[in-house]
Amino acid sequence: QEIRVKAEDGGVVVGRSMEFSIPFESYVITHPAGTAVQTPALPNCPGDPFTFHFRSKTMTFFAFYQGHWLNTTSDGINEAGLSAAVLYFKDNVEYVDPSSIEGKACDNAIPQTLVVPYILAKYETVEQVKGDLESGKFPDVWAGYEFGIVIPLHYNIVDKTGAGLVLEHVQGGVKWHDNTVGVTTNSPPYPWHMDNLRNYPHFQRNDKKREGFKYSDSQGNKYSLSPQWTGSGLLGV
């Protein structure tokens, strides 16, 4: 899961956990402004593959496994304070078929493994990302292979103001959602998680202190039983 925390002074911190049964060697890599990223070749796109460049200094997180660098960029942040990350999206994802991309679309198409570096290369704020999604300028995202499979991913994007966006490629097209709770996790899609939160209204970040169980008797007398311990905001976990 990835979590955004906003401090009282307006500072924003984004952190995540990553649990895989496969051990990876993990590295942080910096990319100077102007660094070029070339996408893999597509079957119906002759000529040089689509290439984009980092506009500002950027730091990304890569993994090394069995002697090979992975193609998937899992996390990163650019000089403008925009961060982006992938999370697993099994059983829900649907990308563009790479064989269907041709003509002018060849000049604006990336595999799902390169969505994070593309966002960090091209944008400074969440609003800019949303603008290109709404106008149709954001690239087509096609199914790229890693370890012989199409790794299912969705994306969390946060800028220095704390604004967040969840980007998902699902059956029926591309969907994006304002991340109002500041948390993103794996499958299912973001709207499901928002509905699921309604099952847990008693979970709160603050302790309930003396605001415990309240009730009235048959005569209308009101009573209150305070909690016996701290941590009551997580009652039921």
C-alpha cells in the first residue's frame, strides 16, 4: 500500500510498503534532466520507437532480479515534487493490445511498465496529469511483458500539495479518481475500496477517549460506559 501524510505545516510525505515472495535487489537511480527513455518496439510501428525525455532531475526505484534489471519502474519522484508509484492490480486490468497500435498512435504509446517514468518526465502536478487524461493527450498504455507475463498495475500519483490521483486501466477504458483518502493499495479498483470503507465507520485515527458506549434505559435515563483501554479508534481490527 502507499500512504500520503500531510503535516500541519503543509509538508507532504509519501511512503509505501512492498511485500513480494520473490527477493529483489532494490536500487534508487537518478536521471539528469534531458535523459531519454526509449519505449520497446511495436509490431505495427515502423521506424524508431517512441521516445520521451525527463524535463527535470528525477529519482526512481528499480529492482534487479536474477542478473537482469526489471523493465517496471515501481516508484519515483521528480524535482517538482511529483511522485508516482505502481501497485498490483490483478484480475482487473485491461491494457491496449500492442498489435492494435499503428499510424499516429505509434508516437504516443507506452507499455504499462513505463507509465511511472513517463509521468515523472512530463508533469509537475496532479492537475496537469488530469488535464491530459481528460483531453485524450495522455499516451495509450499497452500490455508489455515482464517475466513472460503482463504485470497488472495501477498507479498512484501525488504532488507536493498533497493532491492525489489513482489511474486505472480497466475493462471499458481508462479511469482516474481523485485520491481523497490518501491511501492506495492493490486490487480491486479504487471505487471498490471507497465503498468498502463504509463498512468500517468505527475505525478512526483518533482514540475515542471517554466517548464510549452510550445508551438509555426504559425511563429515558442516559448512561455512558467509557472504554477500558486506549486505542479504541481501532476497535474491531
